[in-house]
Amino acid sequence: MSTETAKLNQETMEIIKSTVPVLQEHGTTITKRFYEMLFDNHPELRNIFNQTNQRKGDQPKALANAVLAAAQHIDQLEAILPVVKQIGQKHRSLNIKPEHYPIVGENLLAAIKDVLGDAATDEIINAWAEAYGVIADVFISVEKEMYQEVLNQRGGWVDFRDFKVVKKVVESDVITSFYLEPADGGEIPSYLPGQYITVKAEIEGQPYNHLRQYSLSTSPGKNYYRISVKREDALGDTPAGVVSSYLHHHVHEGSILPISAPGGDFVLDLEDTRPLVLISGGVGLTPMMSMLETVIEKQPERQVIYIHAARSGKFHAMKDRVNEVVRDNSQVTSYTVYDNPEENEEFDKEGYINYEFLKEELPTNNAAFYFCGPKGFMRAMYQNLKRLGVDGQDIHFEIFGPAEDITA
């Protein structure tokens, strides 16, 4: 990326740097306006972008943070390469193509001009146009390699491929698993524990398709993929989840779902042999289950501690499977935490996973820690682990939805 940065002259980089305070103040306003203009000018892109995240404001906020990071590091773009690769994985899974980038750039520059008015001088707009071109080229290059990598895999494919639901299993009051096999009967590529697929929901009566990414919830190497989906019910002013409701109520055994090939960079490091600590909240258990089942197959001597939090037993998916793993693998220990348990339920702690509980139950802070769940849960877990003295390089997490800084 350093060679790409060299395409920008010093004056351009200084102009971009000078806009950092403006982006800190107006970034989200700009990106909200950007999406409004983008969808007005190119309504077909609603088929790609998650409209729920648009309404909640999560996507504009995530984009604003990405634009700000690019401006702050415009003279050393290699510093944001990990973020580029993470976003690139999502783009590849959503089938973002090179031809989408000029459209995004045109509308982003128009939004900057629209929000900032006369403060967005020609000098600033021209500098950002030049910088966007360089940044877009980096994304296109990174994603080209990802597409090629997927194609080179045995059974790999690009774009969407039809899969048949061969089994549908209710795991809890709100979580259901879907077992997917390719409708064409061909091979499927393996994946890394923790990765996800994108499901394209083509829902009758909906004006656009809906794309949603779901973690694969079992170990790789099988002739099927499994996703375990939480039904998002209406709550207050928040409407029910469009895709999760569709999957739960209208997709059955025999139904066809188009999906993209597995992707994602939240993956279990099987080179590490230290103790493994998996922590999940609610449906955040899906990548944890893939990691748990993989580690007992690939690293049968590795110590594993799995801690799961749920509202109660009714909402706890795959508890029997975890108990089975613990029973058959002496190196695995599990703990269950319920914040609202019902009578006669078995669990290890009532309330929440807090610092005191982790300090008491974890044998060491020199371990690999992976966690996933609702954003508030994840922010608390990160703070607890840092308080325990866990090295930042040993803390790994996945946020469902647009990226957000949980470390602040």
C-alpha cells in the first residue's frame, strides 16, 4: 500500500489531513447524506446494502469511521490494511464489484459538497477525489485477490449459488439451524472456523433483495453448511427482522437459498496451543460452536473453557451439544450464565459474566480469547479481559453488522 500512497503528492495529503477535524464533527451527517443520494441515484443498490442498518444509523456511522481513518492515515495507508482486508472480506461475500466504486465515489463527493457547502472548496473536493481513487484501487486490488482465492478452492464459486435446505432444527425459542447443501450436487469449499456466508433472501412482496451474513455454526469439512439464526422479533419501535422472520417462518426443508462462498477474518488460530477461552452471548454462540467443534477435532489436547450467557434455558441454543462435548472431552470445561433463569434450570451463575466471575474461573490470562455477542456484551467482555491483564493481541472478537469500536 505504500506504493499506492506514493501516487498522492504531499500537497494532496496535507489537504486531506486538514479535513480531519471537519470529518470528526460532520462525518456521520455526510455519510447519512451519502446513502440518501446513493439510493436516490441508484436504487438498484438497495439490493446490496442492508436497509435495516441504514435505518438504525449503524452503517453511516461505520462508513464515517472508515473515512475518518483513511484521512488520518492518508500518508501511511498501510496502517489501515487490516481494516481494508476486513471490509474486503465483507465486500467479497456481498459480491461488491470494481464498477461499484466510481458510483460510491461520485456520491460521496457530492455528499461532502452538499453538507459542507462553501467550506468544501474545489481544492478540498479535488484532493478527496484523488485520494478516493487511490483508496478505491487498494480495495479493488485486495478484493480481486480474495475473489481469485475463492475460485481457486475446490468447489469454490463467485457470486451466489443455490443451496437447498436439507434440515431445519429448532435450537431454542428464538434460534433455528438450517443445514444447507448445494442444489447442483457439486462440491463445496471448506472454511475456517469463525467464518460466515451471505444469504440472499428473495422475499415475495419485497421491492428489493436482502443480503444477510450468518456465521457457520459447525466445524468445517462436511458436505453441508450450517447456519443458526436468531429470530429478531418486534420490540417497541424496532420492527421484526425481515430476513430472520422470513427464514424462521417461510423457509423449510426443500427450500432454496442463494448463498455466497464462506469468508471473514474472525477465525480460530490453530497454530496456537495455549488454553482457548470462548465467550458468547445469545446468538453469538454460532462462531464459537464452529471453533469448539474444530478444536476438539484438530487439537484434542488443548485446554478449552467455554462460557455462554443467555436470558434463560429457553433461549440457550445447543446446550445439549456443548454438554456432550464436555462429557466426551476431559480438556473442555463449560459454564452457563443466565440473567433471568426459570425454576429448576441448571446453570453456573445468575446474572452476567463479570470481572469477578472471570477472575475466579479462568486459570490464566495467558490464553487465546475469542468472544461474540451483542455489542454491549462485547464491550463489557473487552473491558473485563483488559482488566484481567490479557494482552491485546490475544483478544479476538466479531461484531455482527457494521464495524464499531467496542474498545473505547
